[in-house]
Amino acid sequence: MSTPLDTSTCLDVRDVTRHFPLAGGIVRRALGTPQRSVKAVDGVNLSIRRGETFSLVGESGCGKSTLARIIAGLDAPTSGTIRFADAALPGHRIQMIFQDPYASLNPRYRVGTAIAEPIRFQKLLPAHAVAPRVHELLRLVGLADADAAKFPHEFSGGQRQRVSIARALAGNPTFLVCDEPTSALDVSVQAQILNLLRRLQRELSLTCLFISHNLAVINYVSHDVGVMYLGRLTEVAPTRVLFDAPKHPYTQLLLAALPRLDTRGVERPPIKGEIPSPLDPPSGCAFHPRCPHANGRCRTERPELLAQADGALVACHAVAERRIPVPLVAARQVVHA
């Protein structure tokens, strides 16, 4: 019997993996060769506190969206456990907001029908109360009652994302998974949507998992941040700690590439090399082929997340052995989204 979660914890993820087998498995088995698979998520552990936002950041292909889909229940993990503290309580629901609001809305459905669908499907309200609830949700996200009669193509990108948020809220969720909800929008509209999500989280007491590759956005919305690389977490820390004193070499390089007011016009160093294939990840620390501090131990022994004095968790032998300095980043000067 599993131990109950702490009352402050909403979500607990333990040793979660997601491997995608490659085609040709029958031929390989006939030849006696082992089945190969893509290790999209490779042993992730994290916890999210109730009413807070935990963000995942990393380069494209690092596994953050796959992990989001697993937590949202859209994909099953290959192994590991995912536990919600409120899973046994009435009203515990998970909803997801996707990156492309146009692709996630049925173009044949009027907006009011799309928002009403989760209410009707889950039988949350009697039939006569559905339309008033749809109008209430539209107003909640900054749209008008009359917008219920329109089709998705009649809205701008930012308005469509507001519709997607209203549809997610229609299911009365306690947990929201936001998978790059602003990356397809103009910068000015991004700020509006981020402010809307923050307000809704505060007013509705939502717990959120936020996925992005944009560290400026992460800095703005998060309570805690997890940095992913090749299917694993390399660093987890409170937002202020991560931005003021990044410890993992990968996190340091990501933050060094951020625009800052005190380095305007200065060329920023790129992260050298390419992300290795998840089909054949490097031995030891997956970041060692690109790390300026790698040594023999890094090439052979995979590091585990270890607690630091300031509340961060870091998976890095160089940090554990104090072989690299911790730079202080002027986080208040980071250019926000």
C-alpha cells in the first residue's frame, strides 16, 4: 500500500519512463537482435505543490511534451507511477491546453458547442444550465456571450487560445497541463494570455504544469522549474534560485543565451553541439559530449538528482565535486516575454 501524499503536494511523479519501440520488431526478434526504442522520457521524478505552477523547460526533443501528455493521461508511461493527492475526491479533474489553438478546436463546431462538450460529456450540469455556464466561461476569459455562436476561424490566434482555456475550464479542473500555450502567438498577445492564466490560477486555486522552451516565459509564470535534457531532469529549483544561481552546466548555458538589459548588443555564446539521439543516448551523463566540464566519471556514471543547500536538485558530477563555479545571474534584468 502506497504512502499518502503530503497535504501540500498535488502531484507526485516517480521513476516515469516512456519508450517508443521502433518498427521492425518482428524481424529483430526473428534474427535474435534486441528491440530498439526511443527513450523519450527516461526516469523522471518530480512533485508539484498544490496551487502552484511547476514548469518544464528544455530544447526541442528533450521529452517535456511527452511527459506532459503522460501526466494529462493522454499517453501511458512505460514504467513508473503518477499519483494525484485528490484523485479519489469528487471534482478532481485534469485538463490540457495545447500549443496550437486552431488545431485543437473542431472547425465545424461553434465555440459554444466546443465549450459545452466537456460539461455535457461529464454530466456536470443539467441541460438548461449549460448555455449560461458557457457564457460565464467566455466572460471569464475575456470574451463576449455572443462569441458562443461563432466558429474558430472567426477569431484571432489569441482569442482562439482564450476559447481553448474556456473549454479546459468547462470541466471544472483542479489541475491544468499547459503545453506551450503561447508559443504560436504574437509576443504582445503572449503577455495577455500569460496574465490571464496567472489570474485564473489565483482565482480558481488551480495547480499547473507549464511546458515551454522559452525561459523568459518560465521565469514569469513559475514557482518551481525543472530543466530537461534528453528525457531526464538535470536541475529542479525554485524559480528565483534557478535564475539567480543556476548550477548545472546546461542550465548555465541556457540562461547565458537569454537577452538581458546589461548585455544588449553583446553576442551570446551558443550551446555547442547537437542533442544526441534518444535512440542511442550517450553513456554516463547525457550532456557530457557538450559539457565544458566533463571528465571520465561524467562519461561513464549517470548522475542522480542531489539536494543543494538552497533547495535546488542537481544531477551533475561536476557540481557534486565542486569543479565548476555557480555564476550569479541578474535575473531581474532578464527580458520578460
